[in-house]
Amino acid sequence: MPNLAEAGPSNAALVMAAMRSAPEIARVDISRQTGLSPATVTAVTSELILAGLIEDAPGVTGPTRRGRPRVNLRIRGCAHRVIGAKLADRTITTAVLDFAGKTLAEAEYPIPGGGMSPDRVATYVAKAVQDACGKAEMRLEEISGICLGVAGFVDGPRGLVHWSRAFDRRDVRLTELLSRHFACPVFVENDANLIAMAELWFGMGREKRDFVTVTLENGLGMGIVIDRKLYRGSRRRGAELGHTKVALDGALCSCGQRGCLEAYVAEYALLREANLVLDAGQRLGDAGARMDALYAEARGGNARALEIFRRAGRMFGLGLANVVNIFDPSLIVLSGTAMRYEYLYDEAVMAEMRANIIKVDDAPPDVRVHEWGDVLWAKGAAALALEGITELALASLGQPRSAAE
């Protein structure tokens, strides 16, 4: 049997990517999709089967042109299991996935919230992961990889959080810290990229090679997928749509600078003005409750409340126009808790976007709203963990095996 090392590791990655595009796929379709020769596909898939990463799917789909049965292949789900987690203000949401991307369990673990010490956050993450393992009826030792999504400025490949509201300090080496709690590989990522991965693997981006996701909650984030890969930038701090500047010496942003787009459209930005509208009773509760109260006032005809949403919508439309002018995507997916307020994505917002994009004969990009809950953010983190584990597994192929193996 040809050794995979001779075929080249990139061929294995191409084959795995093709296999992840469908629940089952035949070798001839892998060859057609990847451009690899049938002989190369046979060599690569044979090695992947030997490594336990893929397997024959039960049954056949009919004869090929030469009359042979056409056997489909599929990802071997039990080869690995991973956990994805999203660190939110008051919860850590987790999802356990097998190697084929099937959800095995979901869980939500409460945390105090606010800027905490890195050690305290790591302890809560460890407890949330243990809780997820319990829900999946698995031992922690059975997990092959873990990915945690964090809001803020995150250098995923280095495992470094430059800044996040979740921490009481800057420049947290989070991967290193979490690795003290787990024996398996640990990955860290900006949480906006989790939605991009969730859309790529499970949502509207499954049939797209390039698209953009924009998330609006207590912050404004963006994920960019180019050729079905996340784009992070040379310093892994690209796609920070919320921190593009829209006003010199403008409103104060949570990052400490002024004039950021986020400072005009995120939930905390709207709530800065909410006290001018809400009565004493409506000002009670957490940010979500106050946002809902502000929205109810706008729906009820309160002109000042409506203007708060309208002004944020106009700024959001301007931000979307900048995304279109820079990236020219075929699809923009809007997501996040703020998408329950239609004033932030209604026709007036879309008109603002269209008025500020470059005028050409072609239609503007498709803009869709897809409001994910925290579980889907966690599934995006799990997809990132699966990518990382796949890369590690493919890197070991073609290496000499011991007699024990």
C-alpha cells in the first residue's frame, strides 16, 4: 500500500475536507471534488481507514461505470470526541461533539460574571467541561480536544487573550493556563469566529466558500471565511469590525478607545441612553432585562426610545456598508442576541447599507438574520476543536508505527 507520506499531507487534508462536506461520499466523488487522481484518493483513504479516522459506510449506492459496487465512506464518529465552550457574561455554554460533528451533549454552567482573575476563569471552565462530560456520560480522559471562545482581542494560534471583559487584567496566556487542567490539546479563539465556524459547519455557510458573519450583543464582532477557512489576519487580530472608527473623539468604547462602531450599536451603547427613557422600575435587572424594556418602549410608540434604536440601526447599516466595500461577500449572516430587536436589521438599516456601498449593476450581497443561541456558539468552538484535532491526526499519518500499535 502506498504510504501517505509519499502522497503529501495536503492530500489528506483535501480528502478530509471533502468528506466533511457530506455525511457519506464515494471515492469517485472525492476525486472529482478535490481534483486528486483516483489512485491518490484510494491511497489516502486507505491510510485514513487504517488510522481509524474514516470507515466504509454501510450499504452501497449502486454500480460505477465499470459495474463495480460504489461504496461510500464516512467520518468515523467514535475516532475522537471534543468539547466546545463559549465564555459568556454569566454562563459557560458547552457542546460535546464526536469526530463526525454529531452533538452528543449540551450543557450550561453558571458563573458569577464580571472581570475575574485568569485562575478563577480557568477553574470555572474546568468545572463546566466536567459537567459536559457528565451530561455525555463520558470521562474527561475520553476527550481529544477542547476549544474555548472568548470575547475580546484574542490571538487564537498563540492562545493569548490580549484583552477581554471576562478578565481583570490584560495579556492572559489562556491556553497555557487551561492546559494545567486538561491533558488533551486546548484551543482558544475569539468568540465571533465561533459563529463563523458554526455557519460553515452547520448553518447557512455550508454551501459557501466565502462569507462574513456579524455578531451583535454586548459587543460587535465579525467572522470572515475565505475559501472555507477562517481569516484572522497576520497578527491574528483582524475582523474587529466593532473597533473600526466611525467618529473622531467619539463615544467611549469598552476597549478604552473612542469613536469605535461598537460604542454606537452594542447593547451597552444603547443602555447608556436608556435611563433617559426608562422609569425607575424599568431600570432594575440585568442588561438583557433593561434592553427588553427599552425595546418595549420603542414598540409602544415612545419616540425617544425609537430614536435610540433608529440611530444605532443607521450606524450599523454604515458598518455593514464598509464590510461590503472591503470584502464584497456574497453572503452576510447577522447573529447575536440583539437580532431580536428588528430595528437593528430592518429595511431602514438595509437601505442605509445599500446607500453607502459602491454602486455597480450587480445586486448587493445577500444579508440574512440567523439568531443563534449560546449552544451554537459552543458548537462553533467544537468545530474549531475538530479542525485542530484533525490537523494533529493528519500530521501523525505516515509515521512509523510501533509493534504495540
